[in-house]
Amino acid sequence: MRTAATALLSALAGPERELAARPFDADADRRWIEYRPRPRPGACIADLDRTARKAAHRLLATALSPHAYAQAMGIIALEEVLDRQEDWRRQRHSDDYWVAVFGDPDRDDHWSWRFEGHHLSVTMTVLDDQVFPTPVFLGANPATVSYAGRPISRPLAPEEDLARELLDAIGPVGRAAAIVSDRAPDDLRSGPSPVAPARIEPLGLRAAGLGSSARAMLDQLVALYLDRLPPELAAREAVRVAGGDLHFAWQGPTVPRQRHYYRIQGDDLLIEYDNTSEDGNHPHTVLRRPHSDFGHDVLAAHRAAVPH
């Protein structure tokens, strides 16, 4: 990450470098997540030359596993599909993504970076070479593009399909505990907020009460989100959450193509999925650590212990 972030900054000059290179203590800009088409801090990919664009994508690739990087590229490409569906009215563009680096990755002991645009927000915070890898948001609109009943594009298929398999696996009693509302929320409960809630009530089904096969499927769903990260980071996060108390909650109908939502929450873990457009074809998904998004709690302890 240091190498890739340094290479990106070296590839930028003039106004683009001023927009991309931010001080680490610019907390309002650094502690930021926005997955809607809104103005945001950073340098726009559309304004970068070929070398800088490739450097920005190489930086993004340091934060994602190969399959998650492929999901991200599919999500970016969907901007052109969505623009066509909307008769080109909103002027969406697959280069409307922004990159920012906070602090000096070549010299500082704490720094961070973000790659973000419509339906994609990835923030990595680094403290003494330890990476704090959340939040990571992936969305898709349209979720599915089909021809003759067959999917042409469906970048977030595993996130939906595996959750439905879990609903089947937990059985009627488990579903009664897991389904906390027959109506889905309008968006992710954490939303585009820099601070995610540590607990969301009602909690739903407690993982400790699951049988071995259903618990294995829940663990597989958690692993799906952790495996968005590169293997070393994903393995570290898996160890961190292993053995912890987890809850799974579902809201809305359980039939496909209806508005629905689920979440998994545990100790410093929040996974959310919503698909809340009228036709259930517009999902949002996020992996967050409520206590340590943007490295918050560790940075606070570091600043208290080390004079700056």
C-alpha cells in the first residue's frame, strides 16, 4: 500500500495533486463514506492522465482480493449501463470516482487513503504498518442485467444467494427469530455516516443457537465479506471475529425481487446488505468495524500514548 500510494502521488501534479494529497488530521474529509452520486474530497479519476489512472487502480487493488476487485470493476462499469437505462439524463460516467491520500505514505507512521464514487467506497487506514481495512462498501444498480432469463451481469450475486441459503438452513424456528420485521429499511442502517452503530436492535437470531450446518453457513457468509480483503488482511480479520457472539437479522420478504435487508453484527463487526428499490434490483453492501472504522480507537490510543 505504501508503494502504491507513493506511486500515485508521484504521478499527480498541479491541481490534481492538491486535491488528492490531504493532511491526515483533516478528519472531516478522512472519516468519510459516501456511496451516493455526491461531491466528495479527492481527485477525480476523469481528470487524471493514463499513468495516474492506472496508479489509482493499482492502489485500489492493494485493498481488495482478486474477486472483490473484479466486483468493483463491474460496479464501476454499471455506471454506463445505468446512464443508458436513464436515457442519459444524469450524465453518469464510469470515470466519476475519486481518490485521496491522507498524510505521507512514504514517511508517516499513520496515514490513510480512499477510492470512492457511486456504489463504491474503500478506505484503508495504516498505523505503524498495521492496516485497518474498513469501511468497505460495494453496491450495484442494476443488480442484475439479464437476457432471455439468464444473467449477463450480477456482480453481487454471492452476497444475496448465500444469505438466502442461510435462511433455508436455519429452518422455521430460526427464521422466526431472524426475521425481525416484514418491512425492509430504506437504506443501510449505518448509512453514509462516519460512525456506525455498535448494536442495532432488534438483534435477531443469535449464532450460538444454530446447529453445526447452519452455523457453518453463517460463518461462510461472514467470510464472504471478509474475503473482500487481500488474503493476509482477511485471515487477520477472521481470527479477530472467530468465536465471538454473532447475530443475524433479516427484514422484509424472503422471496426474490422484493425489498429486503439483512445484517450480521458482533463485537466490532457490522455487515449490512440492503436491496430496497421497488423491484429489489439495487443492493448496497458494507463491511464495517463500528469501534475502529478509519482506525478510530487505535489512533485515539496511539495519540494519547505518543506525543505529537
